[in-house]
Amino acid sequence: MTDQAAPSSDIWAPYLKEGEEVLWQGRPSGAFHMRRGDGWTIVGGLFAMLVTGFMASVVFSSTGFTSNLPLAFKIFFGIMLLFGFVVGLYMVTLRFYFDAVKRGKTCYAITNQRALSLTKARKKTFKEEPLNAATNLDYVPGALASIYYKKVAKRVAHRNESTSGHAGARKRRTTYSTTYIYEGFELISDGAVAYQTMLGVIGAKLANPDGAKSGEAWQDFLLEGEALLWEGAPATGPRPTKFGIVFSVLGLIVMAIAGPTAMRAFTSEYGGAEVMVFGTVAAVVFLLALAFVAAIWLVDIRKRKATRYALTNKRAFVAKAFGGRNMLTFSIQPFFRPLLLEGYTDEVTFGEEDWFHPKTGAKTKRALSFKYLKDGKEVYDIITRVSTAIDAEAEAQK
């Protein structure tokens, strides 16, 4: 499918409020698009198609142990295999096709008050989100950019049964896990323009006095009246953690066993196919353990090298370029007390968000913070002054 032209502004007329005007409108890309994790979906679909195809060839074979099965059983089993094959085919191809069709029937718009989304599929779906100073934007730049302005927590119930007591009584316990759904504009070709427009609605225009390209300077993301007070990055040296140390020790133990085993197999005088296969398996296990141990530390360092922080007199920024580029913005809320956690590296909190425990479903607060700082005291002093000023402004407005 190909990309389509921008929608007509007339489609928004029934949804506009008095004094509201459309500042930007567009459509998501109608082309096929793969997201992170879709590769595993395709692998699972191919596996399902191969398994169902192989089982169908066995069941409906004119020879072999299945040749004498009743016809009714073959028909029932054939329907089940066909269903499994169709599910695999959907995971490999049809899923992406239907997603592209749905995007082709979706329109986006930014007004001077809200972000609007309209999908004309089997039924018309209209979504709106007010834009204000408390809106936290997540901007993912690129040729097809995405802008997320709302995060919705979805709780999923799980019923677990366990046996307890001398009588073997079974108890049923319900736990909850929480997933977050991000809503916004996805896969738009002029994402920088839409992002600038949305920032303008929130309370500013995009400032770019030095002529830098979008995304190359923090000034590109500042609101009117917003000043950059600090910018920095996490420390990038090796960071010892319990997880890293424990799994590194386990990996080294596996290497200490698999390495000598492979060497003895390859140098054994009693060569044979079985010995070579055993040695090859041991060598593969050794290499996997080595890669696992190295990856624990290298991936952690790479994540911190791909992260940048910034703090203004209104908001905190966290920019990441690991597994995709994105920009998170958080408004500094009144009457929140920043916290400095000193240690091997420092951590400075600047806010909090609701969080549900994945097992118990208990609701709590999760800190938002700048992590792994070399000098957290400097950042803590700055954010304390910002928080004090925001508190005074909130008190004055009461």
C-alpha cells in the first residue's frame, strides 16, 4: 500500500469546538511497517505454518499409521490444522496488511486546543486529547516519526491455583500485571512539523536560533519562556550490579566446564562422529556463555552512552538512542520534593508516576530520575531551586 495525501479539513468540522481551528493535519503511512518484536511474531508464524503443514501431510497420507484413521477424525483434525495454518499465515503476512489498511483509513489533526484522531474502518472511531502544560510528549524522530502524548495503564487479572494444607485443598488467588499503552500519532512523514506544532499549542514555538537541525540541540525542544539550566549524561564506566555479578559468575562457571570439555573432545585419540558432535556442542555452549557474560556489561554501557539528560526551569528531558530514538519530557510538578541518592553513581529524582506491581497488582509510585550521575549534588541543587520556584508560582495562583 502507498502513502496517501493529507485529509480534507472538512472532515474535522463536526468535531471542532467554538474558537478551535486546525493547525496541522496528516495521515500515518499506509505502507507495510515492522516494529521491534515483530521479527519474533514472524518466526512464530512460520513455525506454526511448518508444524501444521507437516502434521497435515502425515494425517492425510495414503500410507503409514494414519491411513486407517476414520474419515470423521481426519476431517476434524484437518479443520484444526487449517485453523492453525491460517493463524500462522496471519502472523506472518495478513497482520501487517490489516495494520496498513487501518492506518490508511486514519487521520490525525492538531488544533489550538487538542490532538485529534479519526479512523473510518468498520465503525468510526474518534479520539481526542487536550494539550496543556502538563502534557508529557514522547517524540520518536525518523523518516516516519511518532509522537506519543498519553500513557494508559491496563491491568490484566491472572487467576492462580495452588495446593496447600494436609487435605490438599486448592486455593485460588488473583494477581494482576500491568501493561502500558501509548497513544498518539504514529508513522507520520512530517513528524518534526507536527511535533513543533504540538509544542506551540502547549505554550511555545520551536526555538532554533542557531539554525541547527531538529533534534541536534536541546533548544529545538524548548517552550517559549523556558530556559536550559543543565544538560548531562550518565556515567559510562563499568557499573557493578547484583544481576551482572551473579550472571557473570554463572557464565564463567559454564565456560570453565564447557571449554576444557570441548578441548578434550577435539584432541581425543578416540575420534568419532559422537565425540565430534559432543565437542561441537560444548564449544557452542562455551561461546554462548562468553557472549552472554560480555553482553551483560557491554549492553549496559551502550545504553548509558546513548542517553542524554537536560533540565529547564519547567521540565526534565530524557533522550535515548538505543534500539530507536525517543525523547521523553516530564513537567516538574508543584510541591514535589527532589531526592538525592548518593553512591557509586548518584541519582536525582524529579518526579513520580503511578505504577502497578506486576504480580500483586498493588498500586504504588515509581520515581522518575536522572540515573548514574557522576556529580548528582550539582543537579540536585539546580532542580531544588526549580522546584522551589514552581511551588511559589503554584501558591501565588491559589
